[in-house]
Amino acid sequence: MPPPIRVLFVDDDPILLEYLHDSMSDMADKWDMTFLGGGREGLAAFADAPFDVVVSDLWMPGMDGAEFLREIRTSYPGCIRFILSSSIDRDLAIQLVERTHQFISKPCKAAFLKMAIIRVLCLRNKMNNESVKELVAFIGQLPTVPSLYLEINALLEKDRATAEKLSQIISKDTAMTAMILKLVNSAFFNLRSAISIPSEALNYLGTDLLKSLVLAHGLFNQIASFGIPTFTINHLWRHSLAVAGTAKRIAEAESMGNQCAAECFTAGILHDVGILILASKFPKDYQRVLNMNLQDGCDLAFAEHHIFNTSHANVGGYLLGLWGLPESIVQATLWHNDPRNQEIHRFSPTIAVHIAKAVCAGDQVHEIFSGATLDEGYLEALDMKHNLERWQ
């Protein structure tokens, strides 16, 4: 029998701690819960035995939540981190993007917090792969495409950064899209429904916060290359953009509406975020993946499993799920190569991206993308196979 999930709640308000203790009592048979009044006490508890999840208040005397979570991220990177706060200074919010997986605003209903914890734990359990958890745990920030980084900076410096112009640039970039969606979907903005489209996100972020995000050290970390001579970050960007545009057009051809078409575009931009992570953080190992794929003829996912014991789809989907991005985007990232594993069995961003990858396989952006194949049996089961010729 596996050990119970260990969850730590840290808050200097004894009334809130008591409320959380009472409200979470129905999880006592599944979670081993600890309730403490400060960050230093929390660190001492971690030293005794690490926790799977930590939920920390932001404003606490002595050691505040930001400092506490920084220590947890450094010493226990596999821990899933939530932060609670009734108010967050926007500059501080930028710092916290790297230290926490999700923001939860106070006052917060216990049921909402409980479901947020359950969701990320379910995702982690579905991975059932320690390699994914270890890899994602050590990732602080994602790289961005250098040319777009410079383009946004130039636009901001000239004070012509309208939301429309910025969203056009941001929508083309995997890392920037992911980080902005992560922040805007946090409870910091108290939105009633998840946002999956960068242009909508900018309506809530505003250009001032966006400027801070772009310029903040460590949040958007410009990377000139992957350190792999034959595979550059620009290859991945061009492929992601092609898949995104094709997925959007497929959704439009199916008359799925503007919202679905936009989600398909976002899913296309982010679907290979796991490659972005693996190639930039572990270039020598990913060079071995490329060698197996290109020289030995191995399937890309097979080569990734051989080297990393996981795939880029699992790594990317797990990370975006921890960040609390919309489920449709997470599912498309996880299952774009294996759509029959998605949780809903109808047209979705997962289906659109899966088809778009196959349609774009002949574009010759890079050889590793040329092996994409369609699961025609699954499409036939969904009564969609007859649309293939029209989509292509």
C-alpha cells in the first residue's frame, strides 16, 4: 500500500488554520496533513520528512511565503507549491511565478483549494513516472525565441505596445504564451473561468505588467540556441507555429467557433513545450535522442523514453497541468501523439493538433517532425476519417 500523500498548510492566522483543519478533515484518510504557523516551522517540518504538497500564506512575519517557497523549491524541488494571499504586489507576483505552481486568493473556499490540490495530484499520479516529476521539478523557467524577445522589447521601448500588437507577437511564442497563461489563470486575477487565449490574457494583465514580465530577470530567459548544432530553437518555433495555424484552420473548417479555434491555436503553440524543456535543459542527452531518431530510425517518443524514461509530451503536459492551465491545453500537450488517450472523445484541440502535426509533417522544418502519423482508426471511430482529405 503506497504511503499517504503528505500536505503541509502554513499560515500565521490561527483562525484560518483551524478552518482549513476542519474543512480538510474528510481527506484525512487520504492525506497526512500538517498545519503550522510560520515559514521556519515549515522548513523544520520538511527536514523531518518532505511533503508532496505545500500551501503557504504569502504575508507572514519572520519568513514570508515568498522566501519560504524559494527555500522549498531549492531544497525540495519535487514538492507541488501553492501560495495563498489576499493581495499581491504586481512586482512580487513576477517573482512568485518561478517559486509557486499556482496562486490561490484569500478568502478562499476550502472546496476550491481542495479541488486544486486534488487536480494536480491526479495529474501527477496519471504520469506514474518519476522521471517526469524529477525533470519538471528542476525546471525554473522556459526559454524564449530570441527574435521575438527582441521584437517585444523594441515595441515596448517605442511605447507603441498596444494589446493587439503584443498579443500578435506573444501568440507566436511557446514559452511566452505558457508563462502569461500561467500567471493570468492564477487566482491572483480571480477569474471565473480559465483563459486559454493570449489576447484575452492581455486584457487582464495590461501592458505595464507585461513589460515587467518580459524584462524580469529569470522569467523570460533568452537562449540563443539549444546547444545542438543540427537542431535550433527556431526549428521548434517554426514547427509549433505551423501546427498552431493548421489546427486553428481545421477548427474553423469544422465550424467550431472562434473560441475553440483560438484554443486550438494555443494548443498548437504549446504542444511541443516538452521538447523546448528537454532540448534546452539537457542538450547533450537530447542530441542522443536526435541521433537515435535520425540515424537509427527510431520513433521520437521511443528515443526519448530510452534516454529520459519519459517523452516530451508527458513532460510538457505535466508542467502545464501543475501551472493550472485549461484542461483542453493540457490534454492536447499530453496526447497530441496518442489522441485516443484523451479524456473526451469528440473534436477537441487534441484532435486538431494531432491532425495538424500530420498535415505539417511534409513541411521539412526539421527531420524530427517528418515522422508524425495519424491514428486513422481512432478518427474513424469518431466518424471523422472522411474529413481527412478536406483537412489536408
